[in-house]
Amino acid sequence: MIAEILCIGTELLMGQVLNTNAQFLSRRLSALGISQYHQTVVGDNAQRLEAAYRFALSRSDVVITSGGLGPTVDDITKRVAAKVAGKELVLFPEAEAMIRARFAQYHKDMPVNNMSQAMFTPDSTLLLNAHGTAPGAIVPMGEGKAVIHLPGPPIELEPMFINQVEPWLRERSGQVLVSRYIRIFGMGESEVDQRLSDLENGGNPTLSPYCSLGEVMLRATAGAATREEAEALLPPLLEEVQRRLGSVIYAIEEDDSGSLAKSAVEAMKARGWTVATAESLTGGLISATLVDVPGASSVVRGGFVTYQTDTKTVLLGVPAETIEEHNVVSAEVAVGMAKGARERLGVDIAVSATGLAGPDGGTPERPVGTVYLGISTAQGTYPIRLQLTGSRARIRTLAVKHAVNALRLEALGETGGQTC
Amino acid sequence: MIAEILCIGTELLMGQVLNTNAQFLSRRLSALGISQYHQTVVGDNAQRLEAAYRFALSRSDVVITSGGLGPTVDDITKRVAAKVAGKELVLFPEAEAMIRARFAQYHKDMPVNNMSQAMFTPDSTLLLNAHGTAPGAIVPMGEGKAVIHLPGPPIELEPMFINQVEPWLRERSGQVLVSRYIRIFGMGESEVDQRLSDLENGGNPTLSPYCSLGEVMLRATAGAATREEAEALLPPLLEEVQRRLGSVIYAIEEDDSGSLAKSAVEAMKARGWTVATAESLTGGLISATLVDVPGASSVVRGGFVTYQTDTKTVLLGVPAETIEEHNVVSAEVAVGMAKGARERLGVDIAVSATGLAGPDGGTPERPVGTVYLGISTAQGTYPIRLQLTGSRARIRTLAVKHAVNALRLEALGETGGQTC
């Protein structure tokens, strides 16, 4: 089965909206093992949209549209597809009821314009919208091909696709695919590749790497006639990957919604720990990243942002002489900050960060990107030196990830070899 | 002139990469007044790419490609365009020198493969790459049409487009366009629209609204034969917009790189102020947002993250009875937090935030999204109540924007009517 994504909306051509729908749909289709060779964006223009439909249907089996399902005259997505199919739009009472219920929920009457949102070609399969007024539909286009209409807002499109379209696609593609996402921090893409190259051989399960800032994600996907058979193919591969990579793997999960912060919070929660932060160059981002994890409130106690130099003394008790003697960006100051935060908030573990995010202020001894973290527990306090590169934002983000990972490793009792 | 964007790379079809280049290029083209009717993504496949080139050139004057300029056999962008133009690729010594210089900068020798990056059709105009090894090019395709090759990484594509392609496009389009970006926080899109609808009439200058979370941006664009003439058209419109909207405008700038935090830091710096933060639901994000502004270090002194309830007493001296009597999410606690932060760090102004980010924990009296900010100066301390809606992340982000804006307004001496 070949699928193709067709995003509709002048706001995309004007650059007012970032096309996250195309990425979302591509990832999901690719995880389903469905090939895609083209993505297209067209504006709210009937003639160009009709040409785009005809062209896409000539080369793909399924054309997935996003956008243009609203109640205004600019919303031409369904009308033009119906023209291409040679059919009329008719009212679907079930869709009308859904739209009226949505308005009732907002304590409003349905404007008469919105009736157009309940109209589809007669042989369409309705897709209900749990988050907005625009239903979607799977519209047969002849010769076994179909157009699938999805609403434009990601909050409406994403659950509709996952819950209603994916089962339909799975049934048609005749194969069940099951995936696991292996999340890695602390090992570069090339080293991961080198250690696993013989496993990335396109067999079943497949193993594919994806990179993001400082992280590598591996997707392991197995295909079989049933879910049970597909599931049974995964464990040997996952165990082998774990054996080769060890503790740089921070999560193996059924979706890619995990994060380093989630793993760190869970590891600390499992030990009944509370945590505090003491931040200079990261300015509160380590703390904000931890707090972002749902359920973090039993673990994250609080923290300090000690941005100007003397606040490290005022708030955390780092002696002014230590700062003067060793520099504010130093192992000694990071240690003093972490210790001060731990003692002042009475927590089990504290993390600190001091460093140079640049672009100015670097010296040969302390170039931009020099960062010291401190980790303090009742057992002692130690520094971690990082030498990061890139923009101010990149250095900050990487410093946050290293700090969060250091908390995770400490909570797991795996602190060896962290200094880098 | 009609332009069209053609992004090349299997990683886009797989959803591994979010296509920010398409948005960047669309926005810039649209700001230049150049029409676009289609955007396409194709993978690294010569046959499909050739079809995409031919189709795009049949309907557009300029086809802008991104990606596929690397040294590997998968990088087919230039080769296929040359085939469509019926020409051979030849070595450009200036491009080779640039690539060798880039490698020398990294203290490496240029691998022989990279020579392919220096090859273009003979009549091409070279685009030097200040941030990577892949030069781009403007490639004549006959009949006055052209393909413009840009590298895939945004950090290379964006400056190459702005500095080398835009002047070329401007010259060809025969009109100089000059824009100002009017940034607004604290007034919804519909009210902005209502107050300005008679100015958004498609005349010259044009006025176009763009929305993002909690903010509205207006772009005013004037076109004329020379820059001076275009510039002269803007002031009357900008003054009228300012007269109608007042202090919800936080910046009017020549590009859209400004931010609420930048305006707030600048306003505080202009008064010689220092600032401290005291954060609960935002967990350090207000502080991190302020610190993100280059040059913030003379203004941002430091802050407190008081996430668990009793840390508001331990770190900021908010009496436990105040918390018990009024609830931790209350005006009284926000006031106590801001006052405590200001006194403990000896700053001119402090901002605090306490609230319910959800999804759980709401009550009829304090539904999810209830947030209290506190603003404390030597003149006194006052609370601001916000009732926000949406996801946990949305509530946090909006709370941060309101807090930063409250600092800005206080520094400007405009504190009336903030409570909302």
C-alpha cells in the first residue's frame, strides 16, 4: 500500500503555520510499514486542489488530507474530493448529532453554516471528532483507492488518526506491526551505529536509529500476522541491544512519549528520594524540566537560581573565597552549590550547574561550553565536567540533559564513568 | 513571479525530521510578496525527483530546493536538476576553495568525495555557505526560470537564503518591500482584528495578523520602487496602530526575532533594575525565559523554585498560617512569595507565580488554570489573578508570558488594568 499526504491551507503556503501534521502522519505511516513517496501542500484553491487530488490518486492508494473541513466557503477539501469521485455530498445524521452535541457542550447553538461539516459522499466512513466540530471521513475514490479527510488542528487530527484511521489501515495492509522505542543518552549516534550495525540489517524485527539533540532513539519493529506473533519476535533483539549498550539506555517503551526527565523522576521516586536544584547558566531549566513530568511533585522539592555570582554565596553559602580562588565556573563552585541546595532544602539529592553558555566570555582555559555539574547526596558531593559545543541554546539544553541524566544514574546507583 | 518549494529527503517522508525549512522559506517569500501555490516533499529517488522538477517548473518561475547537497550517492538534488536542464556539472574552483577552507577550519583534510559538492552546471550562480561544506546555487533552467539549491540544515539554509537569495529575488521582482513586526500580548486576535479591521484592507502598506500562544503579531509591509519610498509609507500606519492598541504592543521591530522577555529585560535594564523570581507551578521557567535574553545577566539576579508547599515558608518566609488560611494557590501566597524573593535577593522587583497547571487538583472555587502572580517593588506588592485554560504545558507557558509581561509593564510604569 502506498500512501500520500496532502495538506490543504493557504496559511501553510504563507508560512503562518508549521506543518507538524505532515511529520506526525509520516511517522505513524512509516511505523505501520506503509510507503510514502510524496507530500504536497496546496492552498484553498479549488482548481489547484482538484489537480493535486488527481495527481496523488494516480500514484498512491491512499491520500490523507489535513485541513479545510471547517464551515466556511474557503473549506473546499470535501467538496473538491467529491467532484473528483463524481459524487454528491449528503447529510450524515450521525455527524450532525456529533456537531450539535459539541456546540451544546460549549453552551451554544449550532450555526446553520456548520451543517456543511456533517456532509460527505454517501459511501464514506465517518470519523468522529472528540476534540472539535469537524468530523473526518474515509472516502472511497474507486479502483480500491481512498481519500482520508482529517481536520487541520493537531489536537483533533492526531487522536482521530491513531484511534480510527490506524485500525483501518492495519486491516488493509494485512500485517500487524509492533514497535518498541529504545531511548539513549550519553552515547553518540556513530558509536551506537558501530555497536549495533549487524542488528540494523533490515530483517524482522527492524532496528532504525533516530537522532535528536544529544540523544539517540532506536525503533525496533516486528511484523507478523497477529499481534502475539509480532510481540514474540521483539525480546531477543531488545535483550541483545541492552547487553551491548548498558546504562546509556534510559527507557524502552511502547511509544516515544518518554523522556530523560521522566526516567530520572521515576528512578528517584522508586527510591523515595526528594531532589533540589541549584542553577546558574541553566537559569531554572533543570528544575522546569523535572517539574514538567506529571507526578513530579512528590520528588521535586524546589530549587535556587543563582545567576549573579554573589547569589551563590547569599543563597547557597558557597564561600566568596572559593569563587575567587577557583573561578565561578569550576568544580569547587559546582560542588558548593549542590551541597548548599541539598542542605538548605533537606533533600536526598541535589544537582547544580555552572558554566559558560556564550557566545562571549570564553578563555583558553575555560572555552564557551565549559560546564560543571555538582551531584550531592548524604554519601558525598562530586563534580562532573562537561565540554559542550554549539549555540547558547544548545549548550543550555545539553547541560540540562546531562544534569537530569546524572540524577537518574545516581538514583540507579550507576555513577561510574560519568565525567566527560 | 511564482515560486515553489521542493524539499528533498527520505528523512522527511519518514517523519524523522520536522520540515521547518518549508515554513521558513514560505514566510520569507510571502514577506517579499512572491506568490506560492504548491509545496512538495520527495525522497532521495532520482526518477520521482525528476518528475517533481519538471512538474514544478511547468507551473512556477522559481523552484527552491532544500536538502540533498551532501557528498554521498544519495545526494541527487543537483545531478537531477542538471539532467532536467540538459547540462553537465562542472567544477567551480571557488566552491572547492570554500569547502577546503571549511575542512581546514576543522583541522581536517577534505575527503575526495566532497569534490562533488563543488560541482554545478556552468551557468550557475554560486551561493557560499558560511556554516557548512555544501555550497548552494542559483541554476538557470531556460525560459527565464531557475532552480535555487539550498542545503538542508536550517542553520545553513536560513542565512544563505536571507543574505544571498533574497537580494537576487528582490532584484527580479522589481519592487522593494519593507516590513515592520508589531508584537502584541494581552489582547486576543478577535479584538485586535475588530479594532484594526479597516486598516487590514490589502492596501499599501498591508497589515497581516499572525497568532501564536497568547500573542498576536502584525506584519506591516510597504512596497515601492526604492527602499526609501517604501520606508516612508510605514510611519502613519504604525502610529495609528499604536494609538488604537496602546501598551499591549510590546515591540515594533524590523524582524520577528523579538520576544516578550527581551522587551521586559530591556525595560528593566533601562531603569537600572535587578529582578528576582519565586516560582511554584512554572518550576523555574519564568527565570529561564528571562535568562534566555542575551545580556540578561546585569538584570536577572536569581530566583527560587518553591514547588513543595512548605518550601514557600522555608525559602521565602511565607507564613505557614497564610498558606493554611488562604490556600497555597491564593493572592496572599503569591504576594508573600514575591515579597520574600525581593527582600532575600535585595532586588528592585520580584515576580512570583503559584497556581494549578492540572490536569488534576481543580475545585469549583479554584479550577485547573487558576494562577496568581505577585509583583513586588519598594512601592508595594500586588497580586494578579489569571484564569487560564488548556493543557498543563499551555497553562504554564501562558503563566510565564503573563509574569514576564507584568515585569515589563511595571518597569514601564504602566500597571493599570492588569488583573484579568
